[in-house]
Amino acid sequence: MTAATSQDASIDALMRADAALGRWRVNPSFEPILEQTYEATSSERRNRALRFWLLFGLLLRVLGLSSEFAIGGDMPVYGVVFRLGIFAPVVLVSLWFLSPRYSLRTQGLAATAAPFLCVAGLACLGVVAPDHDAVRYVMLAGANIAAVNLLMPLRFRHAAVFTFASMAVYLSIALSGVGKFDLSAVIDIVFLFSMASIASLAVAYRNDVADRRTFLAGERITLQADALARANAELRRLLNTDALTGVYNRRYLDQVLETCGKTAIVDRTSLGVLMVDVDHFKPYNDMLGHQAGDECLRMVAQAVVATVRINQDVVTRYGGEEFAVLVPGLSDEGAEALGERVRAAIEALAISHPRTPNARVTVSVGVAAIVPDSASALERLIKEADGALYRSKHLGRNRVTRAGAPQSDDVKSAA
């Protein structure tokens, strides 16, 4: 499967997941792999928010002790036992388990245990509170169910379990204290906050779905950005690549020569160039046809690439049947030795050529290497390598000539 096909399949999967969120389900979720990705990206963010709201709720419960002290009697004792002796430790333990290290079930229990205890505790305080304060506690307990669903970013299934469990405990405790106040008041309060709890659960469902849709949108943007980056990389590759031979083109040579030249100037290191030209290529092309000529150039280019240093030297098609190889870090002797290996590799291909002395395709190579000190030195480097190539041809072709070498040292012939 190609990268583009895989990209399209991923985008289609995201669109299917988004469409599935539009249909009501008891437990909004994705396919397993996508669900894992969603949890990996959203779990820590959600847990940070849950920790904040648990600590905020703990602060409110501690501040609420003032109401028990204001009531007097045994209420301060009940308040301290519930708020500091039970609720506070549960919150602190819950903070520890709100971590991706633990399962989703454990995290859900940690997120809802303290809010559930808060609802039950406030309802119990209402039962033991004096008659004129009991209704206030019952109302606070009911309001807490709705507040938790509206403020805390619970997963919907956790919010649903919390809501129905809290309502069951809330209703049973609240109705157990009917004798303390008017029955119609209890019914009104219980009905009001039961409806508010159900409505808040609907909001929790909507928030869960919205969070998942935001995740899907982010994933689509990421995939599209990756596709655009690959397309741009491919475009740059095409702009810098010779379509026939698959090696870099002259445009890229100009770019990399400038980059490598600046490095060589700063580091005072050598920079070399090999100019490689296919001998008697026009007669070969005229006799055997353009298709054979194109195939010959492709084979020559592949042989040059296979001979030079991997990830160091840069092979480019300079024009027509001529190739240029940028060789950073090699002295003139090292570049000359590399040029000889290139020449021998082309001859070893044994491509038939009826118009050459040894009846096979050969190349002439010109070599130049300098330690550049300016941009003008880089221009001179190309000219010197080109001049050395011309000298190779003048001396009979199928040879390597180094710029500045005495003529007696020029001949590197395999003829």
C-alpha cells in the first residue's frame, strides 16, 4: 500500500468515525485502534482538569465547615468527620489514581468516587441537621450532581454511572427524612434536581462527543499536513532530479555547491569535482537510436552512483551526456583515484559501442580539487574540472586527468 493510499484510508476512517458520532449511542467510542490514539492524546489533559475540579471541590467542602459551626449542636462534629475525615482522604487518593498508568475503569472510579461521596454526605447531613437547615443540605446534594456533569470532563459512561448511582442514593436518603419537613417540598426539590441531573447528563454526552469530534478534526489536519509535506518533498525532489537518469540535476548542483562551498571555506577543507563525459556519445545515439542512448545514460548514471561514496558525494547530470560529481573532503589525489574508479566502472559495464577503439562505451573524466577561500574559487573549481575533462578528451579519451597535473601524469588509460 502506497503512502497516498494509506493516507486516504486513514482519512476515510476518520470520516466514518465522525459520522458514527452523529448517531446516538449509549457509549460514544471509536474503533479500537482509533480509541487508543484518542485516549493517548486526551487522557492526560482530561485528568489534569479532573484533578483541578476535585481539589476545587475539596476546598469548597472545607470552607463549608463554617455552615456546620454556624448551626451548632452536633453539626460541627458531623461536618468535620464527613468533610475532613472521609471526603478529603478520598479526594487525595483519587488524585493519585487519575493517571494513564491505570485502566480507564480505575480512572473513572477515581474521578467519580469523591463527587458521589459528596452527594451522599451532603444528603446525610441534611437528615441529621435541624429541621430549618435540612432542606438546604438536600438542595446542595442535588445541585452537586448537575454541577459535576456540567463542570468535570468525565467520559460519558463514567458520568452516566455517577449520575444514576448518585440519584439513587440521593433519592433514598432525601425521602428518608420526609418527616422532618413538608412532603410537597421534598417532592418538588427531588423532582427539580432529578431533572437537572438528567439534563446535565445530556450535556456531558454532548461534551464527550464534541471532544471526540475535536480530536478527529485534529487528526484530519495532521494527516492533511503530512500529505502536504510529502507532496512538497516530492515536488522538491522532482525539481532537483533529472527525469531521465534519476540523479540530481544541474539546478541542485548549483544549490549544493553553494552550501558545501560555504562549509569548506569556513572549515578550510578540500572540495572536489569530477566532470564525467560519455565518449563518442553522438555517434552512439545516431546509430542505435535515442532509446538506446537514453538507456546508456541511465546505466552510466547508475554506475557512477554505485561507485562514489554513499551519503557524501553528489552525482548530477550536468547536461547532455555529461555528469558532475561533487566530492567534499577529498584531496586532488583522492578525487583523481575516485575518478579512475568511476572510469573503470563504466568500462566494466561493457556496453557495446561500434565507434570506439575498444568497441564499448567509455568515459573521460576531469578532476579538480581545492581548498576554497571565496565564492569565486568555487566558480574556478568547476572551470578547472571542465578544463581537465577537455584535456582528457584531447589526449585520447577513456582516461582521467587532474587539473594542474603534468601531462606525463595524465594518462590513466585502460585502452
